[in-house]
Amino acid sequence: MKYRIPILTATLFCFLCSAHAQTNIQGTVLNEKGQPLMDVNVLLLRATDSALVKGIVSGKTGAYTFNNITSGNYLLSFTFVGHKKTFSPLSIAAGNKDDITIGEIKLPEEIGELAKVTVSAKKPLFEQKTDRLVINVQNSITSTGSTALDVLERSPGVTVDRQNSILSMGGKEGVVVMINGKENHLPMTAVVQMLAGMNSANIDKIELITTPPANFNAEGNAGIINIVLINNNSFGTNGSFAATLGASKNKLATFALNFNHRQRKMNLYGDFSFLFNKLQQAFSSYRKFNLAGQTKETYAPGNRDVTVKNFSGRLGIDLQVSKKTVIGAMVAGYNNNWSMNAISQTSFLTDQQVDTLIYGSNDEVNRWKSISVNLNMQHTIRKGEQWSINADYLNYNDKNPDDYFYSYYDGSGNFVFDQQLLTRKITPISFWVGSSDYSKKINKNLDLQTGIKFTSSGFTNDILIARLLQHTWVTDESLSAKYDLKENISAAYISLTANPTKKVSMKFGLRYEYTTSNLGTPDVKNIIDRHYGKLFPSFFISGKIHDNSSINFSYSRRITRPSFNELAPFTIFFDPNSVTTGNPALQPSISDALMTSYSYKNYIFSLNYSYEAGAIVRFQPKIDPATNRQINAPENLKYLKTLALTVSVPLSLAPWWSMQTNLIGRLEQSNSSYKGASVTLNQKSFRFTSTQSIKLFKNLSMDISGFYQSSQLSGRAIIQPRASLDCGLQTKTEHGKGKLSVSVTDIFSSNIFKAYTDIPEQDLLARRMIKFDQRIFKLTYSRSFGNSKLENNRNRQDNSAEERKRVE
């Protein structure tokens, strides 16, 4: 320990580590008859705590090699189906540079039933795979006591715009959010709120899927974020719980529980979480334009006090009714209560002289409730042939009352008048989803998947806006309305997976979707009446160059349909002359994406190109000089081009120190129109993410993680650079079943959202800033309970896996 602290201090977040000799380890795995065993999982573990250092799969001759291993005491673990797990101790002396040959390791055949398995190897925080990046949330100390949105905000390639409730991936909007493979139909505003209330203690991992295959809905040009909740597959009764307290300018309290009860042919599972978060937020907006030879400016700073209370839970059961058939049911729901009190001071200036001051206060409540029911059946027709059906009903309800009070003063500070207004929005949404999927292994080198799906949805957006005039509330008929939207999507797909050689695998997919969509009001019918069908092809190919490296290529076509809230107009006031609303003229966008990647051991290099026609971007500013009103509404760009290079580098700097670094560089070009003129913007950007995992003592670990995001495009807007650095300590208690951690997030308070739109030729300059979270210190205790005898887990297929985002 004497030499570790100076080393850590001097080399934190660096890629270079010297003074450590490196050794190559090689050997061969055989069965009892002396025949080579291919595809054996060979893990290099630290002898002190069995933590995973590196992993590899043996080649066709049974050979394996670990390169560049530093000195220390290790265990080699060998695992292969039908054979006993075998360990071999290994010690590398300090300064040793010679290769070490383990020789032949023979694995005995497994006889009898495996009664108990204890898995102690720790997964890395990030796992880069061919079509997705996996974030193992349970292995992050700095994520304890956090929310799903906090974890996403610190994930490689993901951008969270909390002000406008936007998630983007790889620089593009149009992200689909899924929970356990089931798409979330909520509007993105509600999705962001839901993720901000989802306790990370109930999350197993998050998958960032950049090239979804044909069995997924074609929705989502940017890809899919799949949040996988903890699903324990142990026999008996077991689970875990976690509680967190946090304090600074913010106040935080969370509790999460998940459980599983498995016996014979029945499995009962569920989870529950509660979050209370009290936040202090700062915001400001600025706009400038010329009118009749005069320079008009508006500056509106303010502060928000936000309180979030979130309850969520799910309960499910699986029953094995025969050797070939399993049926299941699950009920899930949540209640998210978001309330805010904001104060602001808006200054209107003419030629740099104040002519009007407005002091405002705003009380807003946003209550989202959800309940969903899933019924499913999975039947094995024969070995290698399976059929499943799913039926889902999902219901959402949002109540969003806002109250505004403004006091007007002239430029000299003299009172002029008061103004009160209110908005009331009630939004019930329902979905019925049915699907049937069939899969068959045609031969050892060819698999078939096919299926059909139907989604029927209904949406009502009832909006009332009124002003207090002479003690009477008067409805603003121009902004108040009741919008109804009905939409049906029918889909069919076929997918073939082929392995023509041992080193080459391919997947071909074709999906067809037909959509009918109708939006109207009781007075104005058929504001939108669309009927269209689209084909969505996809193609993947992967080839092994040798045991340690492979190259991959993929192509896919995707669609992003306008979300319900984006289509149906609504009105939210940022200040008296700045509003956010919807756009019924939005059209679906289509994207074509190409991706190629090269992997060497755990190093990944990928290059992505996409062209998105009619890209949908949210809340683009427009200024009306006659009224000095800024309107923020979603729009279709003419196109959005993106070229991205991703590099994923895992490093083992010492037996007690590992690091994962991801770097994403992007070239973006967008083309849109403003006041009838074409506007083309080009932007270079990069995002750097790094996580350090450090073993200080036997039961004490430390994580240090951070990111830096340079300026990036968002339609006509530029989001300015931001960064964050987090740190956490964790110790194990009660024979490893308990964990106690302390952490601090955003140490330097540098994660501030800033964006601007500056088009001098069109006389448009608008800026906005908001600080959503403050630095916060958290104390978390978590504990697992029950036994750890493992049983096979059911491979569930969920029906509404791609639906939920359409509520946006």
C-alpha cells in the first residue's frame, strides 16, 4: 500500500504505465482422452479475490495465450460444458519477462448433477460486442445510489439533454428505450422522468444497441437502449436490497428491492423501488435580433426547486405446464410525481437599454402513472424448433397542471400590471400489442426466425390554457384543444443466420411495416391521415481472422416516426414570450446506416456512417420579431449525415488496477431551412470516457470515472462542451453478501447543459443554459439474501419490446 498511493496520484487517467515487466502465458486444454478441446472458457483470475483479469476461448487445437501479463499471483480457471471446472495456480515473479508455458491441462468429464456453482469473476464495467456496448451497472461503485439516467449520462456515446428531455446516441436522436427487451411507449419527456426515478440498484446492465436485427421493430434511427433489470435465476428464495442517502445542495433518498422464488415448475419474481430527490437548479435563456433598425435582446435567468417522488415495481410468474411448454404473466407499473417551483426575472432591452422587466413565478406538477400487463407462452415443438406468442396491454396517464404569475415593470422599475395564466394538460394513452414468433434450426449451419406483430394505440391530449382577466378565467381558444390520435402498425419479418465456415457468420433480415395514423380534434378532423408501408432490410457478417481478432460489417435501414406529443400541439411557457409546442406537420424519417469494426482481443475499433433523410430534431428555436416571441418546436431536417469512429481500450495497468477507456470521434453535417433559406452546419466532436477500478485492500475498492464531451450538433443548435468526474469507495461486509459504499458525483460541478443557435444571415441568436444536478455525496448499503444454487433461467421473449417510445 505504501507505493500505491503515490502511483495513483501521479498517473490517474493516464494511458501509460511503466516499471512493470510483462509476460506471455500459454497452454493447451485437453479432455481425459488427450484430445484437444475447442471453445473452452479460460479465465485468468487474481488469486487474492478471484477478480477477472482477462478471459479467452481456446482454439481448435485447444491452445490459448494470454499476452502482456504483469507480475503477481493468479488462478487459471477452465470451464467447458460436460466437464468439471478446473483451476491451476500461477505465480509470476517480479521482473520476469520470459514466456510461461503451463503445458497440458486435462478436464475430467462431469459425472452427476452440479449441485452448486459459485461465480466470483467480476465482469468489466464496459463490454464492447459486435452490435452493442454492454454497461454492467452492478459492477460500478460510482453508479451506486444513482438513477438509470445518471448512468446513461456517463455512458460512452450517449447524450442526455434534460432541459428538452432528449436522449441521443452516436450524436443522433430517435433513440428507442426498452426495459428487459420491451419498448417503452412513453413520450420521451416521461421516459426521461422515469429514468430519473429508476434506481440503479435494480439494474443489472444497460445495452447500447447500434445495429438492431430484423426481429426488432424498425423504429429508432439512433438505435436502442435496453435496460436489463436484475433477474435472479437461483433456486429457492433469494434477492437483494439497497438503500441510499445523499446530501449537498440536493437531498436524495432511495430504496430498491428485488426478489426471486423458484421451485420445481414455478418461478415468481419481482422488484420495487422508491426514490425521493430534492434538487436546486439554475437556468437562463437569451435571444437577440434586429427590428426596424433597433437591436432587441431578452435575458431571462432563474432558479428552480424541484422535487421528485417515484414508485415503481413489477411482479411476474412463469409456469412450466409441460416439458415443452412454459406460460407466463407479468404486471408492472410506476407512479412518478414531479413538481417544481421556479422564479425568474426577464429583461427586455432595446439598444442595450432596459424597457421592460418581468418578475415571474411558476408552479408545475407532472404526474405520470403507468400499468402494463403481459401474457406469454413459449412452446418447444421439437429440438431446435420453437414457437412463442405474446399479448400486452399498456396504459399511461399524465396530468400536467401549470400555474404562472407575472409582474410587469417599466424600464425605470415602476409597476405596470400583474398577469396570471394557467395550463392544464391531461393525456391518457393505451396500447394493445400482439405477436407470434417462430424459430427453427434448419441444420447446424443455418437458423430461421420469422414472426408477425400488430400494435393498436390510442392517444388523447386535452389542453386548456386560460388567463385571469378582471377576476374571471378566460380560455385562450387559439391554444386550447382536445387532440385524438389513433395508430395501427402491422409488421412481419424473416431472418436467416448462417455459419458457412467456422470463421464466418452471417445474418440476413427483412422486415415490412405498414402504418396508419390519424390525428384530429372534435372540430378539425384528419389533421393527419397517413397510410404507408416500408421495407427494412438488414445484413450482418462477421469473420474471424484468427483466435484473437475478427472483423465485422453491417447494414440496416430504420425509421423514426413522429411521437404522439411531437405531433399534438401543446404549450409550455419558459418565460412570457418563450413557449415550447408540438408540430402536426412532422413527417417520419428514414435512415441508412453502415458499420464496420475490427476487434483484437478486448480492443474494439469501429467506423459508422449514417444518412438520415428528414431527421426529426426537437425544440428548434424560431423568433417572431413582431411579437418578440420565441417558439421552440420539433422539425424535420432535410438530412443529417454522421461519420463516427469508436475506439474501446481496456488496460490492466497492474494486478490491482484496471482501466476502461472509450473514445468516440464524430463528423456531423445537418441541412435545414429557416425562413425559407437553406442552413447547412458542419461540426466535429468527440467524447472521452474513462473508468478506473482500483483494489486498495482485500475488501476495499475504488472507482474513478469521468467523461468529456466536446461541442456537438442538435439540429440548428450547438450543444457546448461539458464534463463530469465521479469517485467512489466500496467495501464488502458479511462474507461478501453486503456492500457499503460512499461516492461523490460531478466533483467539479462541470456537467452544465449549454446550447446556442447562431445564424447571422437569418438574424437568429438564441442561447440557453441549465444546471440540472449539483455535486452530491452518497452513502449506500446493499445486501443479497437467499441461496445461490443455480437453475437454468427461462429465455423469455417479450411482446411489446419495441412499442413504448411511440408515446413521445
